[in-house]
Amino acid sequence: MHQDSELALLMRKMYAQNEVIRKTLAAGRLPETFPEDFYRIHEAKATKKVLHDQTTFEAMATTYVETMKRLKSSQDPAEAKLIFNEAITTCASCHQVYCRGPLKKIKRLKLPVE
Ligand code: HEC
């Protein structure tokens, strides 16, 4: 039977939470709450075959967490949109390497910026 890894479960949450953040930003507002869950990305256990290169994974996970922290501290809705798109680019970069399945779905999270 297929057993979902801790990382896979965390990713599904991250996806759902980012959809909420996306809607808030698209409406021109700043998100009021931030999920702290995504800080666990380093600890969550992945299915073994996925993480053959731990160094690359760690580096991209760090970039992702740092981008989310910048988003959290942004006070400007227009700037926050750009930072959000950067975060989604980081999701996509890691997925190019480790897990191409959800790539299309992830790219759709990007916000149109004028
Ligand atoms: C540092 C690398 C990395 C980053 C950053 C990352 N992911 Fe993932 N993601 C993975 C890996 C690896 C898996 C596969 C996990 C497994 O199978 O154990 C995964 C799995 C997923 C899945 C599938 C989960 C399932 O149902 O099996 C989704 C959806 C997902 N990620 C969305 C996202 C979104 C959205 C972001 C950004 C907000 C993101 N990911 C950022 C590495 C990453």
C-alpha cells in the first residue's frame, strides 16, 4: 500500500495555505496570519528515493523559508505579491529536481502582476 510521507503531507498543507495567501494578495490585502508549518520543511521525512541529494534539497528549502519570512514581514501589498511569486518560483525550482508531478499545479499559483 502507498504510504504518504511526512513531507508529502506537509506539501499538501503548504499548497492549500498558499492558495489562501494567494487569494488575499490578489484582493490587494496582506495576509493576516501565516502558517508556521512550512518552517518544518527541513525536518519532514521524505520518501527515501526522492532525496538522493540532500545538499541541494536543504539549500532550496532554506531559500523557500527565507522568502516566506520576507513575505511575512512585508507591509506593502504590491511588494508582497512579488515576493509571493518568488516563493512560488522556489517551490517550482525544487520540484524541477525532486518531484515534477505537481509542477503545473504549482505554477498556477503565481499571481499576475501588472
Ligand atoms: C526544498 C524542496 C521543495 C520545495 C521548496 C517545495 N517542495 Fe513540494 N515537494 C518536494 C518533494 C521532495 C516532494 C515529494 C515528497 C515525497 O514524496 O516524499 C514534494 C511534494 C509536493 C506535492 C505533492 C504532495 C503529495 O500529495 O504527494 C505538492 C502538491 C507540493 N510538493 C507542493 C509544493 C508547493 C506549493 C511548494 C511551495 C509553496 C513546494 N511544494 C515547495 C520538494 C519541495
